[in-house]
Amino acid sequence: MKQILLINDVVGYGKVGMGAMLPILSYLGIPTYSLPTALVSNTLNYGKFNIQDTTEYIKGTLPVWKELGFSFDAICTGLMFSEEQAKLVASYCEEQGKNGTIVFVDPILGDGGQLYNGVTERQVELMREMVSVADLTFPNYTEACYLTGTRIKSGSISWEEAGDLLDKLRDMGSKSALITSCKIDGHNSVAGYNHFNDNYFHLDYHEIPGLFHGTGDIFSAVLIGHLLNGEPLKGSTRQAMDTVFRMIDRYSDTDDKNRGIPVEKCLDLLSLEDDLGER
């Protein structure tokens, strides 16, 4: 059974980051381990927050793991908080990748045309370093534009422009790539490139109004869970899209969307057959 290491932030108040991913991956039968990049008091959109960078902890932990011979079939990285941290993690991922570990990079930076509260341009630069060692990266449209230095368009982009963004992510070093939350030729879509079969694709979805925090982490966990269980990229992407839709639909009337979706109450939705088709 394949096991995965999550390298991401731990948020005390809010179902985002590891708090959203751990229950899903465990439910899907993937043994999951963790290396926190920071301890965060609450999701950043509350305006006030406290962050404890864990770079020193990472510096002390990785040599111990190496001495003990710990290894993982896959690693998924999230938000990086310092240049030293990003270099440590990128070096570790590159080293593990040479031994066959699959490296997933979720370049958490922003959404809706802007960076998240508290995220700086320097963190964009650091995330480019992470993308360079990825087997698969999956930014949203805003993040893809920041990473590649592409002007963000407020409306729809063409399929050719989406393909160009995917190619720029590949030029940065990622073997395969997805771009989520983009509008292609007037349709809400996820665009992708699979390096195993040299195939470009895009999948449309129905958007539920409202911004829920943590849905990107839910998407990542479902996507990775299906990939590690042997399913192809396009089908795993469809499963992740439809699961996010179902979870948002169940909790669309929640007053405080900054807290994210109560993932533990939605695990039953992971067992449903894909019935949303190409919506």
C-alpha cells in the first residue's frame, strides 16, 4: 500500500491544509504522514492571525528520518514560509524523487486574481523552486499566472492560452500539470497535461457561487488518493472536481465559510459514483 508525506501548514482554526487533507487520504486508504511548514492560528482571511514558522523543526527532522531510513511513495507540498524552508524541502523532494518518490506540488498562493492575505511576492518566487521538482503541480488559474508571470484576465481565456500556461509550468520543471478554477472559452474548467501520454485535456464543471476556504486542499487530497490507487490523471481529476462540488453543495448555506468545509462530515461523499458527468 502506497504511503504519502504531506509537507504543509497546520491551521488551528479552520479545515484547510493538512486538516482538510488527512481525513480524506486516510478514508481513501492511503497511510499519511506529516511535516508541518508552519503552525497557523486560523485561516488568513479572518484578517488577524499568528504564524509559527517551523523551519528549524524541519532542519532537525529530515536528518533523523534519513538516519532511520524513512521513505515515502509520494510527497505533497503546500505553502512554504521562508527561503531556507523552500530550499530544504525542494532538496529533499529532489533527493527522494531520484529514488522513485512521486512529488506533488500544490503551489498555494492566491485565488480570484490576487494573492492570499499575508502571502508575498517572495513566496511566489519560492514556490517556483518547488514547481521545478514536481512530477505534478496543480495551481489554480491565479496561481498559474503568478508563477509564470502571465497577465491575469478577468474573463475567459482560450484553450490555446490555457495550453500555453500548462507549457510554461512544464518549462519550469513540472512533468505534468493541472490548472484549476479557470474559465476556458466561456466554460468553468480544469485544464491539464499528462506527460505519460503527452495528452492535453480540459474538463468543465458547474460552479456554486461563494468562496469556501480549503476546497483546493480537498481537491488535492481526492486527486492524489485516486492517483495513488492507480487511476489515470484525467479520471482522478474528474473525481476530485465532482467531490468538491458535492461537498460545497452540501454546505453552501454555511455562514462562516472562512472555516472551510467540515470534511469529516462529508466522507460519505467520497464513496458516491461519479454522477456529474462533464457538467
